[in-house]
Amino acid sequence: MTKVQTAIRTVYFSIIGNACLALIKGITGYFGNSYALMADAIESTTDIFSSLLVLFGIKYSNRPADKNHPYGHGRAEPLITFIVVGFLITSATIIAYESINNIGKAHESPKSYTLIVLGAIILWKELSYRLVIRKSKETKSSSLEADAWHHRSDAITSIAAFIGISIALLFGKGFESADDWAALFSSGFILYNSYLIFRPALGEIMDEHLYDDLVDEIRTISRTVEGVIDTEKCFIRKAGMKYHVDLHAIVDANISVKQGHDISHKLKDTLREEIPQLGHVLIHIEPHG
């Protein structure tokens, strides 16, 4: 299975899981008198739409290069990540607004069975996070990483809801608003996670240098290619699941242009064979000495 297929299947897993959880949370929160759980349902609903965006981003960003996009369409992925972050911020704002409104209002305490539902949800979302984050590392997908953090933030908001409901049930009358405070805390955590997701995607768009390990690997492999004495500059920029490389290779100053040309092609082929995630590779030949 290719990395793209792995990423797509992982997103389908997220979509189905979030759809089921949004329904369970919404029904349980409504009948169980828990706004924290209903806030959780709102987040899961936005997660469905953000996962659909991630799915579109992965498929579009992996389209092959064409006349108008010689480097491919990989930049679409971090752009989709920005939109996903927008969904997160919107859901956090709605949750915070409704929580503040409900804190001062008298309402019934949550039902005890909501804790059972929340316990199962927390376990499921943490397992989902671990699965999706592992797949994001395998595929080098920033938008899939954002999707993984949706699962983790969902688990944390559910934990907050669990604590809030437990306080409301344990201490009884006068502590009903603990559930709303839990939802407010959840909104703050969602905003914090939004920044954690946004920052790497911004670095990708701005061609920030974050790939020292990959540079070292490229230099090591390059020195094994016949005719390459050493390497000089090596610039890497990420687009989608691919890494585009500009590499200066040092060769004997006395060889012909044709020999230098052949070495550069051999070096490019070797790098792309040894490191499949490389995309466009540009080799500049430097004379030794």
C-alpha cells in the first residue's frame, strides 16, 4: 500500500469515527443534561468537516506535476491544514461563548450515566490519536497530523467534561456549573492545539529549514555515488508528502561536462531510489578545489 493510500484510509477511519461519536455525544449530552458533552459533540461535528477537507487536501496535493505546477500540488496540504485550524478555532469560540452564558444560569445536574459514555469516548479517542499520529509520521503528512491532534484534543475535552460532571455529581446542588467550566477549559485547550497544528504548516509554506536529519542522510548517500567527492549546499523544502532538494555536489574539476552531467543524473537517481519521499531533485555540480 502506498503512503497516499495509507493516508486516505486513515482519514476515512477518522470521518466514520467522528460521525458516530458526534451522534453519541449529542444524544447523551442532551438527555443527560451535560453541556460539556454537547460541546464535545459540536467539536466532533466540526471534526467531520475538517477530516473531509484533509481527505480532499491529501488527494489534491498528490496529483502529479503538470505544465502549470512543475513542482506538483503539494502546497495544497498545508493550506488545507490552515482551514482545519480555522474550524478548530471556530468550534472553540462557540464552546467558550455558550459555556460563559450557561455558567450563571440555573440548570439540572448532569446524569450519572454520562460518565460511562465519556469514559468509553476518552479511551476510543486516545486510541484513535495514537493510530492517526503514527500514520502521519509514516506518510509525512502535515494535514494528517492535524487530524490526529483533533482526536487528542477531543480526548482532552472529554476528560475535562468527565471531571466537570464528576464534580457536579459529587458535590450536588450549587456545583452544576462545574460542567460548564469544564467546557470552557476545553475551548482553551482547543485553541492551544490549534497553534500547535498551525505552526508546522506555516513553516512548510515559508520553506523553513526543519530537516537536518534528512540533509545528513542525503549527504551520506551522495558520498557513496561514484564520482562524487563531497557535497556542499543542501536545501530542502517540503510540499505535501514530498521533499524537494537542491544539492551542490563536488566532483573532480578536470572531468568533462558530459561526465559531470552523467554523475549528476546518477546521483539524482540514487537519492530518489534510496529515499522514496524525495520529489524534485536539482543537482548543481561544483569543481573540487
